[in-house]
Amino acid sequence: MTGRQAWIGLTALLLTLVSPLQAREIWTEGVPDPYFEHFLDFYKADPSAMGRWASGLRNISTDQLDRTLKALDTTQFTYLYPMEMKGFQLARHNGIPTGELSLMAVRAGKLVPIPFQIDEFDKTGLIWIEGHNDHKPEGKPGIFDDFDELAFMFRDGGWDRFDPRQHSLKEGRMLEEIRLDSPRNQPRYIYLVRNNSERSRADYVQVDLDKGRIETTLMQMDYEPKDFTQIKGMSPRLGPHKDENVIDNIYVNISTGIFNQNLRVDLDTRKNIKATPIAVKDGPVRASILVKARIWYAYLPTFFSQKFQVDFYEQSVTIPSRFAIGSVKVLKFFMMFLREPRIHFAIDFHNLDGARITYDSVYGKGQYGTVDGEMSDFERTLGATRLPGDWLHMDSNQGWEMFFSNHMPVVPDGLFDAFLNGMTMNMFYEDDKASITDYERHPGATPRLGFESEGMPATVIDLMGAIPKLDYLDMDSLGEAILALADAEDDGAFKKYDEVVNQRLRELKKEDRFASVDDLADAFLADLNRMNFSGIARDDLNRLMRQAMLDTIKHVDQVHHGKVLQRMVELAKESNIDIRRLRYATMDNTLWFPAWVGEGGAADFHWQVSHAPVAKPVTSDAVAVSGEDTAKDKQ
């Protein structure tokens, strides 16, 4: 075992800690306590220390693991949580070359570099990788702009604040103190520094596009280099099941009519749906893979293609599905061609005997389905459930868990859900060793998990045809579209759109779904809160939208969308908010891979996800004093 492999294994081992109240295997051998205490001092002092000490800690005991977790002052969630700050949150430092910026923290009385990266994006919100984007960059590449993103790990912050009388910045200039607040942990502090050449040696995730391999602390994934949908294997990198593959296949099938529901074609990930990784931005904290999805038919590429990105972190994977102005064009494309589509998506797992699975919407009294090759009554409920709710949880029974945070803007029985009439959806679940498919490599569903849908939402189809006709391709942001649509209200552009929406709202009113305008506004925001909007703070955006609805809607079934937007623009001006800064929205559906969700269970882990640590710049005397140029910075 190399030192690097030992470091990865030991780091993951530390993450498998559970409460002493939980049954677990007790490791009693341990390393000599003086040696362990010396390591602990170094680990608290520097995030990269683990790599230098790994070989001597292979026999660490359970008691020593517990002491390590306590020393880190993190929950299972806050240990794995990656944080991001947009450039506009650090507006005073916009315009600085990104190569001159770095992050440091005070750890064990010394200012040290911590892992970080600054990522740039294009106008639609895709990761910017020179030569691979279809749209212009947001801002100037290589310069820290207001929509660039600074990424780092919560756990790497220091508990102590920088004090120039005690701590030394040997090179460069201190720009900003940033405080990290967590509901479950004491505050941490990090520091934005300019012209300091020190960099942390820690690297939490690595991607090799040529080999089709992704490696993180907890897992390794191999895929076909030319097609990201063809997963060869995914395996943990620790414990007794180390290197044991847990994925059989990922399968997508779309059966649809083209213009006519009787003229049907079948598209699937074996033949027709390809997702080719074309570039990667691989940093110490995350690796963002830019992927081009394309539909092939009769062995030829069709004209439809779409780029998206997948973000890999040390213990999570996020697919930030974007909703930008260009998304309207994609939606119209599908609505124009597809007739009565049937979609089947499934992840076929492997080697997960004894795993436990549940969803938020059926969690009830903490019930789980157990993977044993046979369907229980509760597992049949899993397969018949329409929507999973806010989360899905799987305990692998192998020392790691999977927790899916659902950010699709469709709250069960909410407003958007009510507009999906004509479309059926349900979760898909099988635990049956005898269930065989023609796309699997290993026979049997142990388990097989996903979702199915059929049909098209009639109201949404009508809405697509009623969208005001504007030149959306000339607009760079959602904010620009809001301004243009608000102006179009005076020309009657929303007449047909309002009719379609209000007809559906009248039907819902008869069902007593939304009794008041307040209820309608609350339901609208509940759906939107599953999305992240870039450019305007969530609280500000919610306040503008809610107040605009209350000011202009007198009855639940009499919504005038243009007037709502006009009022929203007025309120933004009154609050000195530039509505044009609203760029795009993302649905950040995330798979977390904690070693354990913790004593509070899956519901508590979701609470922590929903109340994640926040980062805010701090104005302090310490930073003001330390902002003086060092001798080298003046040269």
C-alpha cells in the first residue's frame, strides 16, 4: 500500500465513526498513545497532515477514533460539507487575478494554507472550461468576478481568529476574514489572501478522463471514457468490502411517439442516449465534468444535443440541472415532437445484501425495506410511491450510506405538482433475485431503484404554446427576461397564458387545494425553494415574489402574470435590487455518501442539509491591521 492509499483509507476510516451508543466492532489494539496524541496535534494543525502520518496509524483503536472525531468538532454532515461563496459576496476583491488569491486558516496557532479553488462559469451557469463552452463566459476569465465561485470544505476552517500580534503572514496580503457558522459546531474562520505562494497539498477528488476513472476518499468509479452512462463499477475504498463493486448498471429508456402517439420509437442508454465527457475542471475540492448528451438513431447522431455538468466532491455528487433562458427552447423542442412518452430510469445495484432503503414520503415511524432478494409489504409501498419527498436514504450495511437530497421543484401535492395533470409518475423499486432484465450484467434486482413516468402534462403543454413570444435568445439572464416580459404585459402578451393558468386554478379551487392568495404564494415559493437562484439572495427574491403576488392577485383563480412581474420590478427598484442580476436557477440534486447519517437518523441528516453551514465576510480590526502589505507584496 502506498502512503497515498493509506491516507485515503485512514481518512475514510475516521469517517466511519459511530456513536458509542451504537453497536459496532471494537478495535482494541491501537497505536501508542504518545504517538497518537502527536498525530492528533498535527492533524488539527494542517488538513494535509493525514498523508504524512497514515502508515503509522493502521492499527488505530476505536477509542482513538472517537477522540479524533471529538477533536475535529464536526458532525458526519459538516465533515463532508463543501462550501461555496460567489464573487459578489466578496465584491471588494473583484478584479483581482484568480491566480493571486488563496485561502488560509489559523490552525494550532499558525496560519496555514487550506484546500480551495475558484471556478468560473458561462452565461448559462455551466462550468467555464476554455474552448469547450457554447456560450460566453460570465465576466473575464482569469479575473475574480462577481459570479465566480470560491469552493472549500467547512472542516478545513480554523477555530481561532487571525491576530497579527500572534500569527505571522510571511508573504502576501490579508484581504478578508470569513466566518463559517454551523448550527451544530463552533464557528470557524478562513482568510482570503493575495500573493501568498503557499498551497495545501491536500487533494480530495481526482478525475482521469482518458481512463474513465473518478477517485475520492470513499469510493472509486470507473466508466466508459466515451459514454458516462456506461458505468463499469463503483466500489468503496475501505473496510472489509473494499474494492467490491456495488453497481450493476444505470439504465434509461424513453419510449415515445413522434408527432403521433402511434408512431413510436425506443431510445435507451445502450444504443441511443450517449453522454460523452468532454472536459473537466479538476481542483482540490471538487471536479466538475462537462458532459455532452446526444441522442443517436439508426447509428447516426441526431441534431439534438445538450451539455450539462456533474460535480464530484470527496463524499458527494451533484448534478446542478440548470434553468436558464435557453431552457425554454429545450422544453418547447420536447413538447413539439414527443407524444405520450414513457420514461423508465433505474439504478441496478449489486452486492448489497442486507442494505436498508426508505424515502422521506414513506418514512413514517422510521420504516426501512431490507435487501434480501424478496419483496416485503413495505418494499411494495416503496415501489408504489408517487414521489420520494425531500430525500431518499440507503444504508449499505457495509460501512457507508447514500443519502439523496431531492431538489426537483415539485413538492408532493404542491402547486407545480398540481399542474402535472395528465402525467403519471411513481418511484420504481425491486428486491427480487429472480427479476432479470436484458441490460444487466449480474442477474437479479438486489436492489433495483429508480422512477417511471408516462404521458405529458396537458396544462404544461398548453402553457408552452402560450408563452409570450419574445426573442429569448438575445437575453443573457432570467432578470432580463423578467424585464422584457413585464414590458410585454401592456401589449396583452400574457392573455392566453393567464387563461390557461386560471382555468387550472379554478379546478384546483373547487378541490379546496388553495383557499387563499397567501396559500397560493406559499405553495409557489415552496416549489421554488428547492432551486438555487444565482445573482439575488434567496430571502430577497422570495420577498419580492411573494409581495408582488399579494399586491396584484385578488382571487386565487385570477392571476395576471404580467402584472405580477411588473410589481416585482417596482419592488426591486424600491429595495435597490437590480433584477437583471438574476442569472439562472439550478436544481442541485445531490447524492451524499456519509459513513453514517448519525444518531438522529435520516430525518436529522436532512435537517442538517437544510440548515447547512453558511459563510459570511467579517469586518474586524484584526483583518484591518493585517491588511498592510508585507515586504514581498510591495516589491
